[in-house]
Amino acid sequence: MKKNILVFLDELFYSQDNKVFKSKFVSLNFLKKFEEKYDEFNFYYSFPCYKGDISDYGSIIENKNNIYPIDGWHNIISFYKSLFKNRKNIKQLVNNIYKDIDIVFIRIPSPAGMILGKEFEKQGKKVIYNVVGDIKNAFNNYKFPLNIPAFLLSQYLYKQELSLNGVFLTVGSELTNRFKHKNSIFFIDSLVLQDDLQVVNSKFSNPIKILYVGRLLKSKGIYLLIDAIKEINKKLNIELHIVGFGKEENNINSLSEQLNFIRFYGKISNRDELNNIYKQCDIFVLPTINYPEGFPRVILEAWVNGKYVISSKVGGIEGLAKDNENILFFEPGNKKELIEKLESFIQDETLKQTLKKGIQKVQNKITFKYYTDILYKVLKG
């Protein structure tokens, strides 16, 4: 007999007719592809939804009598502003569907997801919590005075999270260790296919091409990286290729016009175009100063494309990344150490070969098949 799985995503969707739903986020795509691979499960979906449409979307799903939308909210603040109504809608969803559901899959941290999970726990259902972010330290993203209420809320939600009971699929070493007493399993909703994996190239181009892909924010360390490359260029011939968008986009664009070693692409949504840029470059650098989440997806993208990675040691990167084995770490915000790591790595052929073997090895642990096998065992167990 098929098992019925309810998936809850606290990500805003839009629909004009309750027939087609679109979201700017992409986490739905892994689950849809998993559903296509295994026909022994019936999938049902629930998420916050607004009436309307969006043209720039990351995921889309058609309602085949398997979608249960909830009146939407944009973020935690708007969720709590209508807490009474939202709790009522969540409990009504549980009452309407719990008899038909065998397993619930919920992405957290999410106040709505935790409320939903506890309601299903009361009904004796198996609940799988996919922990994709660190709610405990989320307040670090806010400045005074907003950081004070953000701290209090994050600590409250952190305690709520620890009181949950179920199976925990966690992103990154920090979150995996946090839920270790609940037998957490490292898990990434990767869509990488075996055929996507590229060979690691031992030879660098001339000039050597460094790549950054991500949000253009001061907290992501983009200026630290630019300053570091400026220093290294006094000794070595290096280009810095930047892909991304954000608050600092105009400033970065201006710098690219002033500094001849910067190549700025802006935002690139086309996956093939982005992969081509990865393939043209030699080393990927993640210089972020503050990263409270789990495992940065851009590191996966770099490994898929056979690129060496140098990263600040933040978040839960150590879930897959091993220093001097498949990655090189430096302390967040430490420009001197970043410069030393880049200069020494470029000139160290032995270290290059070590990382090449390490990347080839870790590539087998970042594929869609690898993580669908994990999820399948959890659902069947």
C-alpha cells in the first residue's frame, strides 16, 4: 500500500486560480523529482499562498487535488502579526487531513512548521524535520535595536525546535551535531546528476581566474575578497569574476569599471550560463563573514564544476568540507589569512593534487541519487 506524505514548506507561493502555484524558491523541485522517481508514495503539499502571479519563479506545481494552501505570510514578523488566524488555519489543515496522512515532511526553522509538526506529533504521525537553517543565531543578521527582539524571538524558537520529536535531516555539521541526540542525518536537497559532475583541472589559466557567486552584501565578504585580490595582484596575475546581485551591486559595478582585474556579470539566472562561468574559472572563493545557515549551495556548485574551493569557516560547511582535503578554510574576515591561503595554494602542486583527489571523492556525495537514497530509507523505515 502506498504511503501518503504531506510536505509543508514555509515558502510563499502565488496562485491566481488554485490550479497552478509558483514560488521564487526552489526547494520544492527536489521533492517533485523524488516523487517522480518513486511511485510508491502519494505526495500532498501545503504552503502559505497569496492570490496573484509572478513571472520570475524558481518552482511551479500543478494542483492535482493534492495541494492544501494556507493564507499567506511573507516572513516571521507577518506570521506573528496574524498568529491567531494562522494557528487556526494550521490546526484546521491538520484536522482535515491527518487521518489520510502517514508521514509529514517539514522544512524548518519555521514557526508555522513547528506548530504543524507538534499537531501531527499529537496524532501519533511520523514527522520528518528538514532543518535547513540555524534559528538560534538568526538575530546576528539584525542591527541595533532590532537585534534585541530578534534575539528574544530566535531563542524562543530555538527552544521550541529542541522540543520537537521526529526524524531530523540536517544541513551542515553544526546543525547535525545539535540534533545528534535525536539521530540526525546529514541531508542536502541536491539536484545534481552524475552526468553533471566535471573533471577537476590541475592546470590554471593565465591569468588565474578567481570566482565569487552570491549576494552582494558587506556581510558576504565581497569587499574583503576584492581587497585581497588587489594585494595578490602585486605578485601574481589574477582576475576576479563576480556573479550576483544585492545592495552593493552598483558599487561593485563601479569598482569593476575602475579596477581592470574585476569581471562583473551581475545576476545570472540561466543555469547553463552560470555553469559556463564556473568552468572558465580556476578557484571559487566564499569569503562570507556571517553565515548562520547550513551548507552553502554555491560550494556544491563549485565542486560539481570541478573547482577548487577556498572558504571562510562559517555555518555548517564542515558537514562535507574537510580542511586541506577537499577545501581550504580561513577565519571569517581575516584578509591576511585569505591572501596567504590563495598565494600558497596557487604555488603548491602537492596541495593541489590532494584537493583534486578530495573533490573527486566528495563529488559522489553531492548527487540527487545519493540524497534520494537517504530520504527513501527514512520514508520506508
